[in-house]
Amino acid sequence: MSKKSFSGGINSLLGDNTENKKVHTDNKAPVGRRKTQFKEITKSSQEGTKENETRATFIVNEDLLEKVKAIAYWDRALLKEVINHALENYIKVKNPKPRPEEIRKKEQADTQRNTKKEGAIAKLPKY
């Protein structure tokens, strides 16, 4: 009887020959290097996000948040997807006109001035 080599691990015992293949299960991303993003990051809130996304923090009614989380759970969707969908529908209904450019620029300048810089402390609004 010839001697078996068990250097391939449990998969070689079971006959599953998946060596050197990129395998993914449960709809997870394939194993390997991530795609390089060429997104221009203009604000720290955009770090680690996809194209046309930014990070935002909101204070929300706890009951509303729990209901949105329930919708996300039952729809098997991400919370950000449910919130984006809800905001898109609300904006369709409201059809807002754009804010004046001078207000946008002033807010943008205020945000840049108040963000945390190297060695500086971020200025937070007083409530």
C-alpha cells in the first residue's frame, strides 16, 4: 500500500481540489487584492468610501432608527442602502431647488476651517 501525502490539508482528503483558485462563498468578495481606487479624496469624510459617497453623522429619533434597521434586516440590505433609498424618494417628492452658491461656499469654508488639522483641535458647534 502506498503512503498518502497529507500536505494538502483537509481539502485534499475530501477530494476538493481548490488550490490556486480564487474561491468565494456566501456572496463575499473574491479572495485576493482589492481593486485600486482612483477616487480623488477632497474631505476626510470620504476616506474609505466608494465613488460619490461621503461619511455623515446625524442625530436621529431612536424609534425611526429601529424601524429603518428592521427594514434593512427584512430586505437583506445595508442600512446605508435603505437610508439612501428613503432620501431619494423624499427628494423626488419635495423636488427642492438648489441652495445658493454663496451659502454652499461659506459652509464649505467653515467646515474646512473647523476640521481637525495636524496638532490642532477641531472646533465643535455649541448646543
